[in-house]
Amino acid sequence: MIKPRLFRGFRDYPPEEMLFRERLIERVRQVFRRYGFVPLETPAIEYVDVLLGKYGSDGEKLIYRLAYKDGNTLALRYDLTVPLARFYAMNYTRLPLPFRRYQVEKVWRAEHAQMTRGRFREFYQCDVDVVGAPPPIPDAELISLISDALSDIGFNRFIIKVSHRKFLPEFLRYAGIEAPSELDVARVIDKLDKLGKERVILELEKLGLSARQIGKLFDILDISGEPDEVIERLLSLLGEDVSDICGEMRRFFGMVFSFGVPKGRLVFDLSLMRGLDYYTGIVFEAYLPDLPDVGSLAAGGRYDNLVGLFMNRSVPATGTTIGIDRILTAGRRLGIMLKDKNVAKVFFALFDKEFVDYVLSIVSRLRREGVPVELGGKLCSIKENIQTAEKKGYRYLLIAGGDEKRKGVVAVRDLKTREQKALTVSELVKWGKEICG
Amino acid sequence: MIKPRLFRGFRDYPPEEMLFRERLIERVRQVFRRYGFVPLETPAIEYVDVLLGKYGSDGEKLIYRLAYKDGNTLALRYDLTVPLARFYAMNYTRLPLPFRRYQVEKVWRAEHAQMTRGRFREFYQCDVDVVGAPPPIPDAELISLISDALSDIGFNRFIIKVSHRKFLPEFLRYAGIEAPSELDVARVIDKLDKLGKERVILELEKLGLSARQIGKLFDILDISGEPDEVIERLLSLLGEDVSDICGEMRRFFGMVFSFGVPKGRLVFDLSLMRGLDYYTGIVFEAYLPDLPDVGSLAAGGRYDNLVGLFMNRSVPATGTTIGIDRILTAGRRLGIMLKDKNVAKVFFALFDKEFVDYVLSIVSRLRREGVPVELGGKLCSIKENIQTAEKKGYRYLLIAGGDEKRKGVVAVRDLKTREQKALTVSELVKWGKEICG
């Protein structure tokens, strides 16, 4: 006997989760399609040097290599963005710009698994990207898409934070901060939500920043309000240096609102820091104010340098990830997504071999009419059929034996109320369609 | 610059294929759901000893191992049946029998890639299995499911060959064949369709079979006709030894026809040999008589010994694979599945920054009404918008500038006929819904 087991950090998606997940992914796909995006899939296995293009040494540790030939050639994909860039570079001559694709596939990361905190080594990414269009039209479109997707799924209250990657160097210059690196400061600022201002100030001091530098930095980070007000304040503090970025942000916000995204859903948050070595323009992140611990439900931004890794020219790009797993977690906690054990709502008993034909022909009729039915797997007593149906979580048991066949009916037993009624086959089809909604 | 490239045997699924594939998979899933099957997903990465359970030394060569720790621990799944058995063994206490699941995921095999012949190292498997129910009810249900799925997809003429794994030893005994192994003889018989009888006889002679043995073997293999006639002939030739199997086959065929599968779709084919070391009962295979070279579109059978590898007791099981790739190939060749380049049917031009707001609000309205729209990625001339829309394969270009905004309309240009008409926004929504079907 082989001991059945899974490697740490990996999990099965059992039916009660998958039913849910399939519905969610299909709903998100429908939003992608409405926005005119087209699907792409790429191989799980690629050359290591292709996959590491973006991540360099960080990726080295997190990538699952294959023991193939020299053992250094192939690995499992780490995300869906690098494969998109590689795909675009290989096919650009036949892909009219902009290339707008969605991709919903699994990725693998050899991270420290924290399964209780929902951190796994294998997980879905659900990405949508626009390659080959400058800001801010596609960026604004992605915000509208995130807003539509989260509303469609059933979330009422969510916030999309927005900022621009190119602000940070200007902020640092304004505050007179040269060393330490931009990245170190950004990492600390990124913790503002989690740690609060006081602890962030302590950490900035640890990095060697003076009180005056920190003060000036917060003159900027503390700015909040309507996008237009924030832009005015930034222009008055930083002047010329940020006028291009501010112009882009102004056009961007105008478009987001023209798309009909409610004003209350957008926050211009200057402390939003995302993947500094990667993003090059507008960045964004959606979260639920009611469940801040779930983290971002969707996040992304502009990355104009990635595709160029694989081509002799630079190609602008922007995209977002929809966090399927976090959406599922949040949806369950808010009670907007309920667990189902079955697709079918009815279980058809098999108990008398004389009338198997009668049962099978009705099961077949129901299914052809679009009513899902589970048929009992073997001939057994009515009692045993009831037990199986109950264990499987079915509310209704259908029974058809000699009496029913003579009368041309089927008995429908409600396993909850224990009531039973007889329906003709056409009545049964109608009833079946009703209970399936 | 990193050279963008793929490893041999791997491929991208570009949008024009994916659009198709997504529709096909969704349609097949709907059939699975109607039959009361529930979805499961399992990790791509599992322990090597778990994955090799079924395949032993054959699998050794074909499995992609990961370079992880000692390099011998983990590998990529090779199929979806072993993971199902492993999942069942780990969860059986909470899974009421029978457990009926479908799983549509990719698998990886380090085979010799023959890409021109459609043989890849990564491909989808689309499996549906019933664990924990004896023959022949679920076996018959699977035949009905295959028949419904292929009809729903649009195939009119297909044949499902059926046989039983336990016939072969009886046939060999009847023909007085002891050595060579069952497996060797089965491999030759399996080529009957491809090579024809004469060449198969030559190959059987090479295995050392006498003319008399071969003659007696063909007394059986030549039997054909209605299931009942075949069963009668078998009973008269082989007697008692096959009476149990023949009884099972008779009940099985009765049920298949009760499910409403047309008689002409079933062939009781005694030369059908499938995975001898694996199957234990009824086996089947669906193919298109008009496209025999495509191979089987669906295939499967009963395997009562697999789940037991992971448990202390034996658990009966039966299942089928739906061959998504072959169905796509066949569907295209028969013209029942057409390629689409886009989800959306309309491309909305962006050409005048004064009226971007007007355009965005209409795009948004169309999308919310369920009409997919691709929005131009940047402001550019009408001419350039037309070129982009044409390159992308769009039939209709929508235009809205100052004139249109004043009149509250949108210009719809048919890029094929070059006709243009003006529609109010509500007329546009109605028109959009119509062209999207």
C-alpha cells in the first residue's frame, strides 16, 4: 500500500470549494469578455532564464526547477506576466496592438507555506493585461473592470487605492533623502496601514532618516482628499517636477469617473507602494474596508519595461490580478457566497431491478431538459437510498417503482419535511427546472 | 535581451484557440453537471511514489521530476486518475459513496514530442469518474454521458466501441494460447483497425502462434452484430466460462439503451483492447467513422484495483476521458467549430480628446448591458482606428465625436460594406445585443 499524502503547501480543491470557484471564475471571465479581452494560456514549464527575466535573484529562490537533463534548464512558471511578455515577443508580428488578454491558470512558488494563513505553494492567478497602449486609457479601463468585477461578484463596499510609481523619487528629493535606497524607504512606507504612523516613523529613523526628513516626507504622505485636491497640493509642494505625472493622474481620474466608477470607490493614496522594481506608472489595489485583514482583492499597475526584456524595443503594458482565493475567503466571510455540496438538487433512487428501465428513461429525460440529476450507483433498498441521498446533502429523493410506472408518475420525497408527492414526468421536468432556478 | 522561446513539446494556446477551447470545456462541464458530477482539482505537484503507483516502470520514464531537495521526492502529475485515487483514499470517511467527480486540468508527460501530429508534453485531461459503485450502472451512465456530450458539441455520426477486459484470457484459453503473454497478443489485436486482418495474422505468427491458434482466435474476434447476437455466439463458443461477463454485458447494454442512446451508436467490438494492466471490466472508446485518423474522442473503462493501491481495501471505480484536443481537431475539420478572433464584435474608436468622456460613458453602458466592446487603447486618427479594428478582425467600428454627441447618437461603421449609420444610445444597445446573439 502506498501512503496517500500531499506535499506541504499543496492542497486539493474538493467539490464544495470547486463548485464555488468555478462559478466565481466564470463570472470574472464574463467581465473580462465584456471588456473585449481575449483568453490566452501558456505552458506551465518554461526555460529558467525566460522565467527569471523579471525576478532575478528573488525569483531564484522561489522557482521550482525541473530535474531535466542538466537540471538547470526548465522550471515551473512563477506568475503569468512573464509568460505574457514572452508570448507577445514571440508573436508580435501577428498581434495587432493593443493586445488585450486574460489568463486564469495556476502558478507555483517554492515559498514558505503558511497554510493556516491561506498561503500555498500552488495557486490560481487570474490576470488581465493590455500590452502596447500608453497611459492612461487602459489604466482607467482596468479600474472600471475591477469595479465591475467586484460589484458583479456581490461586494458592495470596496475601495480602490491608486498612486503613481514615479512620485516616490520626487517625494524623496523634496524631503532631501538620498541614502538609503528608494526601495528601503518604500518598504517602510508600505507598512503605514499595518503599523500606523508612529511605528513607521521609528522604522524610518532606524534607516537613518532625520526628523526633518521624515517630517517633510509626511507633509506629502499626509495629503488626502478628492483626487483634484491632492493634485493641487502636490503641485503646490513639488511644482514643476511632478506636473507631468499630475497631468497623467488628472486625465486618468477623469476617465475612471467617465466610465461610471462611483467617486467614493477611489482613493488617491500617496503611500501606496507596489513592486518598485517592476512597476513604472499608475499602480492600484482594491480592498474591503470591512475586512482589511483579507488583503487586496485585486492589484496591479503599469509595467512598461517588462516586455522589452524579450524584444529589441520597449512596449508599454498595464495589467491587474484578480485575487480569486482572497475573493473566495472574503465572500464566504461576508456570506455572499454559499457552499454547495452538489450541482444536482435531486437524487434518483435505484431499488427494483424490474423498473430500472423506467428510472433510466426518466433520468435521461430530465438531464436532456437541463435538470441535473444524480442517479444511485447501485440497486439497493429505499432506506439505503435515503441514507445515501442524505449523506450526500440532497434535499429531494426521486423514486419510481411498479406503482409509479403503472400510474406514469414519479414519487418526489422531500427529505427535510418527509413529505412525498407524485408527479407525472412532465410535471417533474417543470418542477426540476424550478428548483434549479 | 533574453531570447523568447518555448521548450520543445510545449505550446501556447493563443486567443483564437482559447476562445474555442473555453466554450468547448464549458459545454462539456455542463453535461458533467447534468449527470450530477461535481468538480475536483488536485495539485500539479505530488510525491513521486504516489504518482508512480499505477504506472510503475513505464511511468518512471515519462514523469517530470522536480529538482527539489534530494531530487527524487516530487514530480508533476502524469494523469488525473491516480490523484483521484489518492484524494479518495485521504478523504473517504467524509465522501459518501459513490463519489462522482469531474476534473479538467493539465497533465505533463516527458514523451517524445511529435508536435505536427498533435502530440505534446503538456495537455488537458478532461476526466469524469465514479468511485465506489459496482458495474454496470455507472458504466452504462458513462456511455450515455459520452453520447450526450458528443451530440451537444455537434457531432452527428460517431460510434462507441465497447468490450470487457475479462474476455481476453477466456479467448486465449479457447484458442489454446498459453505463451506469449496476454499483453503481447493484446497489443497485436489492438492494431486490427489500423493494419487489417492479414497483417495482424502475420504479427501473431511472429509471436509464435500456430495457424490453428490464430484461426480459433479469429473465430471469436470475427463475431459481430447486435449485442444480443454477439453474446449468444460467445456463450455458444465459450460456454460457462463467460456466462458471468456476458450477463454483465447484457445488463449493461440494456441500461445504455434505456438511457436513450441510439442503437446504431454502440458496437460490441471484441477486438477492443485498452490498457490491459489497468482496466478490469467494461472498456469503451468513441470515434468518428468519418475521421478515423483522429483517434478516439473519448475513452475509458472500469479499473477496480487502482484506489486499493492507497487503501487497505479494494474500491470499484469506472471513468472516462473526454479528449478535448482531438475533439477540437475533429470539430474544425468537420466545420462544426469556427475560429473567432475576438469575444467582442465591436471596436470603439478614440480619436478626439474633447469627447473621450462621451465615448467612455457609452462603452460603459454597452458593457453593463452585456454587450462586449473593445475600446481603442489610445487617441489616434479615425483612419488609424479603422486600420487597428480591421487588423484585429472586427466587423464594426463605433465612432462618437462632436457631431454625434450633439445629436446624442453613435456612428456605426460596417468595415466590410463600408456603410455607416447613426444610432441613438438605446438603439445601439439593442443592436449590440442582436449582433452578439
